[in-house]
Amino acid sequence: IAEWIAGRNHTVVTKFILIAFTERPEWLPLFLVFLSFYLVTLLGNAGMIILIRKDRWLHTPMYFFLSHLSFVDFSYSSVTVPQMLGVLLEHGAVISQARCAAQFFLFTFFASTECYLLAIMAYDCYVVVCQPLLYVTVMPEKDRLGLVTGAYVAGFSSAFVRVTAFMLSFCGNNEINFIFCDLLPLLKLTCGESYTQEVVIIVFAIFVMPACILVILVSYLFIIVAIMKIRSAGGQAKTFSTCASHLTAVALFFGTLIFMYLRDNAGQSSEEERVVSVLYTVVTPMLNPLIYSLRNKEVKEAVMKALSRSKSSGRPL
């Protein structure tokens, strides 16, 4: 697990041991809870993608973006949760530095892409509410594809920059008391100064999350202004409900990320870090399809139609 470097007073770590939650006597209930959450995540997001592809009434820009959000939730949960289940089941797991770097890259890629997708969906809500007559013109298929492609490219770029953390040397203790290979717990294992990589975290925090949050805030500012111009309370509620699901998803995702990455980590315990990481890797991807299906009339109608077709044909959905 570690290689001795002659002439130095430390060993260079080439493998890590993930030990999150393994010290808890209630590891089996945790395993069953996380497993059930993960299965709901897979079924919910895969079901949302299939539903949007099959129902022609959902072939709109909003649901096009939602299908990609479901794919990203499905993917970044699958990057971390299966390994976390393995850690609980085996009371720890050894992971090579290369595999750790690959996991970190993929997680950062999908998480960053989700940031950009949520910002794009906020702009989409703005167009729906503020420029409904121009919606088809403003959001043609070519532009939708361009926006989604841009989100994936930007997510890849963010991941590529942050994975340079693995150019550092790791030494001493090789235990990571976390559920996956994330940058904050890894920096605690570096030899010497990690100032450059801490700057990378700050740059990521400054240019990715706040940039996306700014787009979301500006979009909703215009949406609120448009809603306030509607005289009837019923009309205001109906208009706001168009974007209520997206606003809930934004609050869940960015709330946990801000708590994790944009606050002083000096007094932050490992227990707090692990709990917050569970929220954005396990809980949020599970809740997103539920939020959009329970709060969205079109999705509920599509689900009912799919179930009725399944019953009439005698075949499973």
C-alpha cells in the first residue's frame, strides 16, 4: 500500500483505504438504506429518461434538459454509491491511486455538468414564463443540443483541472474517512504544501458554482417580476408552478455543495463531511425524479398513460 522512499522520513502512498462509516455498529442498516436509495435512484432516473423518450407530449426543451439531468444523476450516483456499499459490506476497501483519480474525475465531471444543466434549465424557465410566444423560436433543437453539449464540455474541463490534485505526493496515513475519493479528504494526506490545489478548489468554487448560481438568480429575478405583473393569485400560482420543481432541485443540489465547499473547513468534522456528502451523492439524485414527477402535471399524466397502456397490453412498462 505504501512504498518507502530512501533518504526520506516518509512513505509515499500508492493506494488508499476507504473507511467511511465502518466504525459504526449499525453498518448493516446503513448498507440496506443506501442500497434501497440507490435502487430508487436507478429506477427513478432511468424511468424518467424512458418516459420522456416515449411520450411525444414530453418532447419539449424543458423535458429534453430534464432527461439529461436524469442521466447525470444516474451516472454520478453510480460512480460513488456502489463503492460506498462495498466499503460498508467489507468494513473498508482498498483503492489504487489511479482508480481513485478516475473516480474523482468522473464524479467531478458529472457534478459540474449538473451545475451547468441546472443553470440552463433556469434560463429555460425564464423563457417559458417571460417569453412564452417565442419559446419555440428561442429554444430550437439546434440550440438545445448546443447548450447541453456546452454543459458536458464545461463539466469535462472542470474535472480535468481538478484532477491535477493527483500530481501531488501522498504520504503517511493512507486511510480516507470518506465515502469516495474527494479532493478535501485527499488534501489532508498530501506531503508538504498543498497550496496550489487549495487554490484550484477556490477557483472552482468561484467560477463554477457562483457562475451557475448567478445565472439561476438572474433568471428567477425576471420570473418573479413577470409573476408579480399577473393580477390574479391563481394565475400567479399556476405560473410559478411551472418552475417550482426546478427551484426545489436547485435548492437541494446547490445547498449541499455550498455547505461542503464554500465554507471554512478548519472546524468541520469528518462526520459533518460524510453526512453532507451522502446528501448530494445519494439523496439528491434519488429525489430529483420524484420531485419532477410529483410536482409536474405533464409527467404525472405521462406516467398514468404509460401504466394504462401497460395494463391493456398485459406487458410490463
